[in-house]
Amino acid sequence: MIDKALPPLTAVPADLVSVADYERYAKHHIPPAIFEYIQGGGADEITLQRNRRALDDLMILPRVLQDCTAGGTHTTLLGEALRHPILLAPVAFQKLVHPQGELAMAQAASVLETGMIVSTLASESIEAIAAELDSPKWFQLYFQHSRDFTLALVKRAQAAGYTALVITVDAPLHGIRNRAQRAGFQLPKGVEAVNLKNRPPLPSQQFDASESIVFQGMMSEAPVWQDIHWLKQHTTLPIVLKGVLNPADALYAAEMGLAGVVVSNHGGRTLDCLPSAVEMLPLVRKAVGKDFPLFMDGGIQRGTDVFKALALGADAVLIGRPQLYALAVAGALGVAHMLRVLREELEVTMSLAGTPTIKDITRNALLKNNISGF
């Protein structure tokens, strides 16, 4: 780590050959406090570490002598054709690591034919980002205290060409992020949630000694299931819930007629001591059945990780922190290279495992005694 961050590179170094390499380089291209904010997890980071460990514990069981000459990573998600089952997760404030922020990210997504989920807390307008995106674009929604303003965001997204809503439901307030606190992280001047500029002010609140600033304060503005019902009645966009771990919640979402869920623990950044997403994935798939769209994020760094998630029931995976590391190191070029590496690793994994297409990747491709919920 250095005191002054280096500018983005104009070419990808020859020794940068994996997603993990971008994290190693990014330490030199991101100011220390911002790097700690991005890399850190909640509290003791037990959940953060478990995300990676659970993926590493899964073993692939290949089939040999399979004809893979007609193989490919093409898939369909929510009715849209994608080149591969890898999406850019919603990540806030991308100007923290690169002056072009989400615009550069959108350029890379377009080149690699990768779906991008744009955050409510983007540091560029949702319209400007959409103008740069030629690949599928979905809008991630944080419910606001004003229903009118929440619906205005949704209408802006729909008018700009976004084709799905991804509602984050596992972070109604920040988790305990001690690493960011110790680093003294603050949003620097010039980086802000530009799409919330006209948000109505929060109502003033006063608390007596018997009340909690968390329960009666912050959580008083948190959405509940009735809010999801309300929004479903006011938009034609398919709705995906992001941040579901409990199979009962996933089943309720399916019964409501929602379009899918993202099995996720928010990258280990909210509540600590949670199970990993990949541990819960087969249990969620069992609860909702084989046809309900499931996505997963948390710890994905290799094509083998993508493969494991697909084998356990995911239709696609989301990439979070790595996109920021790649953006910081080499801008749009870095993100495009990172995505290409992941896609090519997935292709190699599928070929060597004897599973030439996405539909061929089933639980039989993994060693069963490594997996709960089989």
C-alpha cells in the first residue's frame, strides 16, 4: 500500500493474468482508506472469509472423452440473450477508483457483451450510463423513504432502457464495518450519489430514552414485503431481489411472481457470521424448483468458481469487488480484460469437465460429499 495512488495504466501488464492479480495491483492505484473500504467486510470478516473458503472446498468431478466442439457459454437470463452467465454486480460510487467511473465500466461491459446492474448510488447518472451500454442493463434499486421518489427512480430507469429491477433487500442499514472505520474512510469531494440529488429530505426524528436510533430510527425507513408488493403493482419491469439467503424468503418471492433472486450475503459487508451464498444456493434451488431464476454473488474470482455456482443451481453469477480493482488498475481496458479472463477460464473449465454447454453443468459435475443440500 502506498500513500499516493498511481494513475490507471494504459496497458495491462504481462504478469496480470488472473482476477486475483487485479487486487494485488489495485493496492497501488487506490488510496489506502478507499482500498480498505472496498476490500473490507463486516465486523470480524467471518462472512467475507467464508465466501472464499466455501468455494475452495468444492471439488469438480470431470467426465472425460466428451465431445465439446459445439460448446459455448451463451445463455438466456430474464428473456435476454447473454454471451456468458457473468454479470457486473451493482457497485456504488465507482468514481472512487477511476475518474470515468461507471461510464468506463459500461464501455467494458459493452465490449465483452456483459450485463451490467447499475447502482442507485452510482456516481454518474443512470441515463448517461445507459447511453454507454450496448449490453443488457438492469437497475439496482435501494428503496427511498419517499415512495414517490422511489417510483420516480424506477420510471427514469425504464425510460433510459433498463430492462429489469434488482432490489437490494439485505442492507437496509450499513453493517459494522470496522476496517473502513479504522482507515477513516469518507467519500471524497466530487464523488456522490448523483441520482439522489433531488431526494426529499428525511423527516426529522426525535427519540426518547426508551427508543433506539437503529430500530425506531434507521429501520423505520426500511422496506418490507408490502413495499415489494406495491412496487410490483406500479412497474412492468421484472423484479429480482438481491440479498436472499433463507430458502423461505426465496420461495415467498417466487410465489409473489417475482422474476428471480440473487443468493448473496452482500459480499460479507453487512451482517457478519452469515453462511456463504454458495452454501445456501442448493438449498434455495431445492425450495424454488428448477425453473425459477437464481443468481449468486460472493467470492467469485475464477472460472472454476462460476462453474461451481452454476452446478449448484445458479443461472448466472455477479462480480463485485474485482470490477473495481480492474477499473482502478486500467480503466475500461482493465475491466474488459478481467471479464475476458473469467469467460475464458469458464470455457476451459467446461471443456476439461466434459460439460460443453451451460445446461450440461449440473450437480453431477461436483463431488457430492462436499455439498450440503444434495
